[in-house]
Amino acid sequence: MRELQPSSATPSLQPIALRSMFWRPDYLVASDWLEHLPVAFWLVEALQPRVLVEVAVPGSPSYFAFCQAVERLALDTRCFTVLPPAAGEGAPAADPAAIDAFHDHNDARYAGFSRLLDGDFDEALARFGDGTVDLLHLDLRAGYGALVELMAAWRPKLSSAAVLVLHRTHDRGRRSGAHRLLADLGGEHPVFEFSAGEGLAVVGLGADHGPMLERLFAAADDDIARRSVHEVFSRLGRACVDGFHARSSQQRARTLMRDLEDRQRRLDEASTALERHLAELRAREDELAQARMGLQLQGERQAIERAGQEARLQLLQEARDELRQQLQQAQARVDGLTGERAEALRDAAAETADLRARLDAAIARIAELEAERETLQARARETVADPAVAAERDSLREALTALRAERDAARAESDALSADRDDMQAALAAAQAERDRARDALATAGDDLAARERALAEAQASLAARDAALADSRNQTARLAELIGERDAELVGLRGEAAQRQRQEGDRAAQLATLRAATDTLQAQYDDLAQELAQLRNERVDVDAELARVREALAAAASELDHLRGEQAASETELARLRSERAGFADELERLRGERARLDAELARLRDGDADRDGELAAVRAELSTHVAIAENRQRELGEWQQRADAFAAELEATREAHAAEIARLRSDGQTMIQRLAGSVKALREEQAAHAGDLAARDRTIAELQAQLAAQTAEQDRRAAETATLTRMLMDTEHRARQAQAGSQAADAARRHAEAEAAAQREQLQQREAHVAALEDELARLRGELLALRSGGAPGPSSGGGWLTAPLRAMVRPFRPGETPLASGFVEAASPATQAPVAASAEVGPAPALADDLAELRACELFDPDWYLTAYPDVAAAGVDPAEHYLRQGAAAGRDPGPGFATSAYLQANPEAARSGMNPLLHWARIGRHEGRAPR
């Protein structure tokens, strides 16, 4: 790199700060160019090119930074982006998506003066006339040969004020030749290389660079100015990087907000689904209430039926007892009738024997009478009118009539007994059929009861499964509540940090407020979900109570069925006894029929044997008629009891069918309810799992965002502090420059006046040699003060007018009117002596306070004067006292007083030391040492 010819004042410290270097870029994408965007702004304002060309693949923010500067400065500049040749070594391929994005942004913002030439490279090159391009930017990851060919192609197109911007000069890779091309150009043209990122070089290819670029190129040969330029542009570039990260974070925050809104929508949907589930649960509760009412009505019906059954059983028992009594009475009557019949038979036999005897006697008597008639026939004629004979005849006729009546009665009674026996056999057959029907009904009721018991067992198993599912849901709800509590605590911390960031960074206030609102909404929704889950638990308790009541009702029904079984068994026992009695009645009826047949035969025999026995048979028939009437009455009663038994059996059958239908309905409702509850529990588990996953993802995202925001906030705070410090130092420097300029003018006037006086006094040198010598000493002193004012220092106490050497004077130049002063860090801070006009005092030296500071500085163990002169040869060459130089200028320039103390690091770690204006080493010696602050 060629050396610049030194002038009377080295231009390395001339002001190059422009307002454009502090702009914020509008177009930010991830790129290595972000740290050099302030350089692009500065170049456009400093050079003000007529034609700007960038040879690169679209996608870097550099081109739109150039366009932003052109638009903001209202320059008449035409901007072009040219795609590199496709055949070049290492030439990248153009991405159609990137080209489309370039067209969209360019057409929207800079279509009036900017174009992308995406055709053939040679055709694009031919569009530019020779000597028309003022600013050429090469941003290619290409080899050395390809870059040399590009430069050879573009060299004729460059104007006399052309500047080349070359990116990636630090890349020493095989496919990057920018550093070799820079080495070739640096030997012939002025170069300033920015060290940030992958390196950016500004090469002055033309002869007419303009004053600002001349000062930039001159700063490359001055270590202090070069470091200052690097530091300032590096800080400004890092601010652009921070802005990109902040914008990326904002976009990510907006993405997260959209995600939160989407999750909010999903939570709303889940809430809607939960409301549907709650509605279904309420519907199930209504169904359970209806089931409870149905069970209650069923219980009442069962109670009524039980009362009716008990009444019927009571009636049956009474009827049974009455029938039993009647049967006993009938048995007793049959026994009585049997005894009476035997007695009657004995009496009849006796009477028959008596009648036979009497008949024999009568026959004998008739024979005797016939004999007597024959004997007395004659006498009868005589005794026809005798009353005694007529009376005896009448009595005999009456006795014969009575015998015939008894015979008819016996026959009637025998017929009645036969009919009664037939009726009792029919009644017993009907009772046996009723018993069989009752037995079948009881068997059916037993089967229904077994089915009900199985249904009850299934319902209990389903209820146990549902209880387990609800217990799992309760556990998951508890875990969700704990997770919500943890997230609430984290959200509280996040709100505090968000509030602090809101105070520190105003442009993020709206986003953080939105995030807090979304978080509060989520928290409220979580609270609502917890309340709804609590309501579900309460409803589950109600369902458990209702199920317990159902179980109690089923247990009561089972008990009732057991009672009915007992009654059925008793009824079967009673029926068996009735069958046994009916069998006895049947036997007795058979016996009576046989007896009746025998009596009929006997009566027939008697009827045929003797007409006198008709009266006895009539009497027997009358008695038999009475018994037949009694048997008919008993048969009617048995018919009524049979009807009652049939009605009771029908009621039992209807009750059994009703119970079976009710149990079937309960089983169906229970299965439906269990299925619905299982589906609801499953859906709730899935929703809880999804919510847990969403919450975990949201927590991780919020944690990442929180960490990024915290890091970016801290970095932006540090950058803001540095920018504020830079701005404040720039203003101080401008103020000092204006004061120094005024002091320089006053010093120039004083110098000219002194020279005039010296010229006048030289004419009188022979007369006033002593006075001339004094005036020469005064002139030398004034010149020394003038040089001190210009250099920012004060003359030493004993060095005289020549204490500043020629190399130090060559670094000093006063500000010219209208020239922009340097930013902070480009020049060293001026001492207070530079802010005052030149004193006319003959005695020059440090102020008392300065002398005390110098003494304390020299006494500090961390100040090493030998090391200071070795580390900074310009101070040694100037012959300046190292302690005074560090106190007046070195600390402001960031120089270290010794190997054990780092000035910049101490000021950065202790910003209050920078704000105090105190020398850093003195601040440490007076304050930092006692507070344990690190010197490095």
C-alpha cells in the first residue's frame, strides 16, 4: 500500500463524521454485510456518486442500503445490480426466489432510480459507458482469477472519482480471492479496510476522491485514527446487527403471538368442546334425574304392588284359611254324614229288618186276617162300619208313605254327594293348574331376577371403571393445576421483566403489552378450565351419589325379589298342601261316589223290594239334596277363589314384565351413560394431553423469547449507552473544537502582533539588544503555547519554547471554518488549557490542581512511565512527560498507563467513572481501589 505524502498537518485526525453514518437501515436480512451498513451510508454521502453498480447475487442488504442513502439524501444517482457471470470461478447461482424478493422490494421503494440487470453479463456491462461508474461494489465469493477478470472488464467503465468497495477481504479460503485482489490494488491506490465481520475494503481507484475520502484514506496510516474509525463503525455496525436481531425477535414475537392466538383459538375450541361435554353431562344429569324419578315412581309402584300383593296374599291366606275351615267343616260334615249314613243304614237295616219282620208279621197277619177274613167275612159284613179297623188301616198307609219319602231323600242325598264330589275334583284340578302357572311365573321371575343381578354387576363394574377414569382425570387435573401454578409464577416474572423492558425500550411496549394480555387471557382460561374441572368433580360426586341411590334402589328391588321368592315358596308349599287336600277330597269323593252307587243300588233294591221304603229313601234323598246344595256353594266359592288366583297370577305376570322392562331400560341407560362418560373422559384426557403439549411448547418458546429479549435488551442497553456516550463525546468534541478554533484565531492574531513587534524591535536591535532578547524569549514562549493549544496540551514547566518537537507539531492542524468536527473516538480529548485564550503571562506551568493530580498519578503503583514511553513511541518521540501526557490526552484516547491497568476496560466496567470526568487511574486510586474494583 503506497504511502501518503505527509503535509504540514497530518490529515489522519481531520473530521470525517457525517450524519448518515448514524442512520438506521430499513432493509435488514441475515448477512455478513450488516456490520458495514453505516459504511455504505457514509460512502454515498461522502462520494455522492452519479452511477452506482453492485455486482453480486441478490440477497445482501448492502444494495438497498446504498439506495436508502440515495433516496434520503435526494441525490441524482442511478443504481444498478448486475448478476455476476455464470462461468466465473466460484460464481454463485442466482436464486429465483431471491431475485423475485429483490424485484418486489425494489419496485415498492426504489423503482424510480434502481434496476436489476438480470440478463447476460456482457449485455449488462455494455449498457454502461466508459468513465461513468463512480461507485463499484463487488460482493462475490469468487476466486482470484474471476475477480481479476471482473476488474479488467469494469476498469474502463470507472470514472475519475471512482471508488471500489470489496467485501470478504478477510476470507483466506481457496474459493475467495478478495484478499489477493486487495493486495494487488493496495500497492497502487489508497485503501481503507474495515476489520468488522469478514472485512470490507474501500479502494480509491480514481484520482479525484474528494476531501472526505482523502481523510478516510489518510486515517489508514495513523494507528490512533484507524482504531478510532474501526471502533466507531464497528459500534455502529453492531447496532445494525442488534437492530436486525431485535427486528427478528419482534417478528418472532409476532409469530409467537400468532401461535398464541392460534392456541387461544384451539383453547376456545377446547372450551367449546368442554362446554359441549358439560352440556352432555347436564343432559346426563337430567337423564339421571329422570331415572331417579323413574326409580322413585318404580319404588312407589313396587310399594303399591307390594301392598297389593300383601293384600292379595292376605286375602289368599284368608281364603285359604276359610277354605281350609270349610274343607274341615265339609270333612266334618262328610264324617258326620258318613256316621249318619252308617247310622241311617243301621237304622234302615234295623227298620228294614223291622219292616221285614213287620212285613212278615203283616203277611202272617194278612194270612191270619185272610183266614180271619174268611172266618170273619161274614162277621165283617157285620163289622164294616167299625171305626177301629178304619183307623188301623189309615196308620198302615201313612207308615208306607213315610218309608217311601225316606227312600227318595236318600237317593237325592246320594246324587248331591256325587255332584259335590265332581265339583271338588274340578276345583282341585283348577288349583293344580293354578299352582303350575304360579310355579312357571315364579321361575320366570327368578330368571328376571338373575338377569337383573347380572345387569347390576355389569353396571357396578362400569361404574368402577368410570370411577377409575374420573380418578385419573382428577390426577391429571391436579397436575394441570400445578403446572398452571408454575406457569403463573413464571408469567408473573415475565410480566416484571416485560415491564422493565418496556421502561428501557419504548418501541417494544406494545408487543410486550399484547404478550401480557395474551398471557392473562391464557391464565384466565386456565382458571376457567380449573373451575370447570372442579364443577366436573362436583358433578361426578353427584353422579356417584345418584349411582349409590340407584344401587340402593336395585338392592331394595333385589330384597323385594327375595321377599317375592319367599312368598312364592310359601305359595308353592300352600299349593302343595292344597293339592294334597284336593287329592284327599278326590279320594273321599270317589268313596262317596261308590257309597252313593251302593246306596243307589240299595235304594233301587229297596224301591223294588218294598214300596214302604219309599218314605225312607225320600228322607235320604232330602238329606242328600241338602249336602248337594252345600257342595254347590263350596264349588261356587272355589270358583271365586280360582278367579282371584287367576287375577293374582295376571298381576304377578304384569309386575314381572314391568320389572323386566325397567331393568332393561336401566341397563341400557347405564351402558349408554358409561359409554358417554368413557368417551368424555377419553376426550378430556386427549385435550389435557394436547394442552399439556401446547403449554410445554409455549413455555419453551416463552423461555427462549425471554432469554433472547433479555440478552438483546442488555446488548441494546449497552449499545444505547455507548451511542449516548459517543454522541455526548461528539458534542463535547465539537464544542472543544469551536473553542479551540476561537483560541487558535486569537493565538494567530497574538502571534502576528508579536511578530510585528519583533520586526519593529529588530530595527532597534543595536540600541536595545537586551530588550530584543527578552522579546525573543517571549515570542518563543508564545509559540510554544500556540503549539500546545493546537495539539491539545500545555507546555512543560521547564522545557521552553522548543519542548514540542517537529513530529508532534506535524500532527496538529486547527479546524477550518465550516468543517464538521470528528466524532468521539476519532481525536484525542483536549485539555482545559486548550479552551482558554493564549495567556500573556511570562510564567507558564501546570495549575495547582493539575500539579496535585500529576503527583498522585506518578505515585500510583499502576503507573509505569517507562512502559508508557515504550508502548507509545510517539509520546517518547515528542519528548512529553508521560504522566502529564496520560493525564491530559492519553486517558481520553483510551491508552493504558501501565501493564496493570486497562483504561477502556475500567471505563466500560464502571460507567460512573466515565460520567464523572475524572482520570480513570486517579478514579481507581481514589475510589475503585477501596471498593475492590478490578483495574483491568
